[in-house]
Amino acid sequence: MASHRIAGRKLSRYKDQRIALLRGLTVELILHERITTTLAKAKETRVVTEKLITHGKKGTLHHRRLALAQVPNKHVVKKVFDDVALRYTDRPGGYTRIIKLGPRQGDAAPMAMIELV
């Protein structure tokens, strides 16, 4: 049964596990700039990553602390603020691209590649 006005996917995990999963995927995406995962996880990772990059574009101490609260990894936040955000100064959003790859061999889960534009 589909409900209206419910944002986000549960990804068959409890809340703390889901937050940890999305933080981990976001960290890997920022560090490697391209990762392969399932389509649902890619779509959720996009939300977290784009908010993080938007914090980086604003560049204030307040936004750095908000970013650290979102992804508690100083190296990743430093890269976002010093490197990644500078690339997107003229871009009003849409910092990631999701490319569908087809079904996974083992369980036919829809796979996707998410990358920074």
C-alpha cells in the first residue's frame, strides 16, 4: 500500500542502520566520485550527497558543522568544502548523475552507477 507524502525509502533496514549505510555510501561517493550500487540506494545517496555539497558551497563555519553532523568524517567534509564545492559554484543543484546498469547477476536487483557530474 503506497502512502502519499512519505519521503525517503526504508531500504529494509532500521533507522540507525539506514543512516549508517547512507553515510558510508556518501563518503565513498565523495572520495571516489563514482560508485556502483542498487538503484534505490543510489537515489537515496543522491539526496544526502547533494545536501552535503550545498553546505560546502555556502562555506561558512555553521554549514561546515552541519556537514560534519551529517557525515562525521573530517577528511570528506574538507574535500567537499575545499575541492568539490568549488567545481559547482555556478551550478544551482544537480551535482550527481545516476546511470542505470541493468539487473545484478545474483538476485536481479536493479543496479545503478552514481557519479559526481
